[in-house]
Amino acid sequence: MDKAMLINIHRILVIMRVNVSEKYIVKLGNELLTVLKNNLNANELCAKIKQEKFYVTICERFGNDFLICSNCKEQLSDDRTSQLKNMLCLALSDVIDLLNYNKYELAYAIIDAFHVLPELFLKSDYLNLEEYWNVYLKPIMSIWNTENSMTLKHLFLD
């Protein structure tokens, strides 16, 4: 995964967080989940999102350059990005389910806990996952109790 993709993931999560109750956020979350699961790059992510009706709405609110639509030569290691993708896919799956049931408060809390993770992966060769867990995720575990959240706990703490 390259630097542009990590920045795009961060920006999409911010958009999802800010607009959590908007109808298009489920579709945006699904697009991001599909891109992550299929190991698509920044160009492919942009192409998918630009095809969506909500793209105009996002551009009006965040500007036409909210996504980086070119790949970057600076790559992160496959081990690190694989770990990040696994974590994000688990969280996004639960967020999408919650949004489909209009459970915006918990969806917001999960997005809020994860939106900074891609940026931290980008800025640091070493990220203390246990510390991240304790600061960002542990506080919401009393209300977020799913199979995915338990799997995430092991990914962060083991």
C-alpha cells in the first residue's frame, strides 16, 4: 500500500465521521471496504468513488481534491499494511452494519477511534498497538461488543 492510499483512507474516514448519519455514508464505507479487501490502489479507489452519485456532494463539502488520485512510489511494508487492512476491514464491517440499523452513535465512536490509525501508520515506523488500543478503543469496548471487536482486541494486544 502506498502513501496516497493511506492518506485517502484517513480522509474517507474523516468524511464518514463528520457525516455519519448521511445516507451515502453506507455506500462510501462499502466502497472503501471493497477497495481494501481487493487490494486496490489510490487510482482505483478514486475511479470507484468518482462514479458514485455522492461524489458531487463530497466535493461540494470538502473540495474537489479531497482524494489523491495518483499512486505514490513510497510504499509501506506489506506486513504493516496487511495488519492495517485487516483492522480496518473488521471495523468497517461493523460500522456499515450499524449504519444500516441507524445506530449512528456507536458507528461514530468506532470511526472516531479508527480515523487516525492510517495517519499513524504513515508517520511512524513503529506504532505501539497496545497503547493505541488503550487510548482509542478500550473506552468504547463496553458498548461495542461484537465478534469483530473481539478479533480486533487480539490484533492490537497479541
